[in-house]
Amino acid sequence: MIRKRKFSKPFDLSHSILFNEFPKEYTSTIGVPGIFAKKCNRRVHLKDGTSGEMDSAYIADSDNRILFERVAVGLEHQSIPVGEKKLSKFGDYDIQLVVDEHLPTLLVVASHLNKDKSKNKLIRSPSDITQLYFLDLGEDNISQRLSTVSKIIYNNQYLSQEMALNLGVIALYAPRERACEIMDTVVRLYLKIVEKLDLHMEYTLYSVITVLLDAFFDDEDEYRGLTKMMDDNTSQESQMRFASHESTIESLTYAEEDLAHTKDDLAHARDDLAKANGKIADLEAEVKRLTDELNGK
């Protein structure tokens, strides 16, 4: 029996934690061009009349290597290929960033999947094109990261914030067929360094690893064993902060489910109204026909 998951969107959640807690380090670690400057508006007006949110949006300064001027960045984590519907949303994100920030834009996709599986270009007119920029976070990249951070930790070398954050990156972008094996290694590496981490980094890594253990492990005993190791070696401060965050996430999940049900109810109500209007139109036509007959027309 597959265990019930606690988090409905674990990959988006993990990405958000990494970006929100360490935006400059995270974007640098995963290889986004430019230098993080500040966060900006994520909300987007979509062309279908609804609104949505980008996973992450921020201003980046030139790195004099790939970017040569300040740009507005929309950074999206993708656990499935970019299809036509998502590509259309990227187009809306592109327009919103220009409207809000009056800057050139960079639309970035962070994924463990090969970019060849995704749509990458949206042409709205001959001169208005959204071209997605894909990061290489596939199996080779993650294996190299894991090898590098393992050597640093086991040799007791200096561990920078970006290198420590790599544990979260490795967990999030782990190839799905090896995810449990990699998560087991990540947990054991975390246990070796947790006493050296400041509270901010400890909380971030504890949160991301906990969420992804829930996402990847079907076996209850394996899951409980690894989460117990995490809990037994993590400060109460970090656990309590995550528990508070978890409660908020649960409330948001219920709110999203209620909203989805409400949208379904509205859709059904619109269908019923359309059917009722059709019947009214038919009755009006019948009344007109009978009236015409009575009047001898």
C-alpha cells in the first residue's frame, strides 16, 4: 500500500523554499545567468481573463558573461515537459514582466528533464517572440554535484553556503528513477554537517529534504526511518519553524481544494444556466409561433 502524501505540490514547494530563503545563492547555484538583485511581482494577468503566479520573479543585474544589462527574470521549476498550455503562460509571464518592470526579460526553466522534451519558443508576431532558457539539471549534472559535495564533506573541507545549498538542489532535481537512493545519500550528508550549519541554512535544508522524502518514498518504514534521523539531529527551532510553515501550507491546500470545488460548481451552474436559457429560447419561439397562428399569420 502506497503511503499517503502530506504535501500536494512538493517540487514547487521545495523550489519556493530554496528561492525565498536564499535567492542569490540558489539562482547562482543552479546556473541562472545574471546576478540576483531583488524580488519582484509574481502575479500575472493571463489572457484568458484569470490571474496566476510565476514560481519566482526577480531582477537580475549583468554578469558580463551572458547578460550584459539588467533584466526581469521569471524562473519556473518544471517536473513535467513544457507543453503548449504552459508555453502560452510563459508568454503571459513575459508580457507581465515587461509591463511591471520596463526591462528586457529572461524566462528560465529549471528541470531535471531533457529540454528536447519541451516546447521552447512562442511566436506571437514576427517581432514578438518568447524564447525559453533551459538550465542543465539532468542526471549528469546532479551526479557531478553529489560527487563534489560528498568529497568536500567527507574530507572536512570548508563548505560554502552555495555548496551546502547544493544538498537541496540535488534532492529537488534528482532523476526520478534514482530519487530514493539519492535522497538516502543526501540525508546522510546532511547529518554529517548539520551541527556546522547556521539556523537559516539548517531550516532550509531540513524543510526541503523533509518535503522531498515525503514526495519520493512509497514505503512507510523507509520514509519513517529517514525522517526520524532528520528529526533526531535537527534543532527544535528549525523543526518548529517548519511545522508552522507546514500548517500554513495545509491551510492553503484546503483553500485551493475549496476553490477548485467552487470553480467546478460555477462551471456546472453555467452549464445549467445555458441549458435553461436554451429552453427559454425554445419556449419563447413556441409562444411566438402559437401567437402567430392565433393571429392568422
